[in-house]
Amino acid sequence: MKSVRQLKDILGLNTIHQTRNRIKAVQDVIQPYVKRGENNEILVGEEGVTILTKLQDLYESGLLLSEAAEVVRSDYLPEEEDEDSTDSYGSVSFQTKPKSKVDLIDYLLEELEFQRELILNLAGSEAKAGIAGEDADVEAGDKWWLDWI
């Protein structure tokens, strides 16, 4: 286990603050390898040192610290799979984002068909219910949106 002072020398940094910034940048990746020692001192295991060394190498190659941290995260953290989701206005559930323009067009056509059926059903139920008030006198010809369907 290496202390923050030892990590400063290993990584070739000038201050302890720089070392703490690097630990914080990849905290979610390095967390299993970090422990607290005497006087609440941060101690990092060998695998954690390897992760920090990779982060520092990426930083020295010209990436920003945040960009280098994203690269390290993508290497060490498992990719999160998208759950089945349905958007709040849509009907179509999808497992992943559309991979191509053709998939996107198919998705949008399916969604458009659902919206069309929804509008037709609403218009039909409105006519059957005989809505009271100003709209009660409206004829089917006055419903301009039906021409678009």
C-alpha cells in the first residue's frame, strides 16, 4: 500500500494536491484499492497504483485530466447496458440506441404509426361521446387535423 506522498514520487508530480486530484478523478475505478490508514491517511494498493500510472501517462500524452479519466474508466469499468425503456410520449420500447440511419427511420415510422392511431382513437371517442360546450357543434369537416392523418 502506497501513501499519497509515495504516489507523488511514483507519478512524478510536484505536490500532494496533484496526487489527490488524480485519485479523485478516477475515484469510482480506484475505490476497491483504496484504504484509510493511521490518522485517516489515504493508502492505495498496487492495482490502484497501476491505474493512477496509466492515468498520468495519458495526461502527459496531452489529454486533459477529465479526458484521461474517461479513458481509464472505459478500460476498467464494465459497460453499462441500456435497460429496456419507453419514452414518456412514445409507445415503442427499444433495447439500445438505433445503430444506423435505417434503424432510426424504422423506429420513427413505428412511433409515427402509433401516434396516428392514438389521434384517430381520440377523435373517434370524442365524436361518440358528444362533447358538451362549444365543441359540441363542430362537424367532422371542421376538424382540420383529420386531413393530416
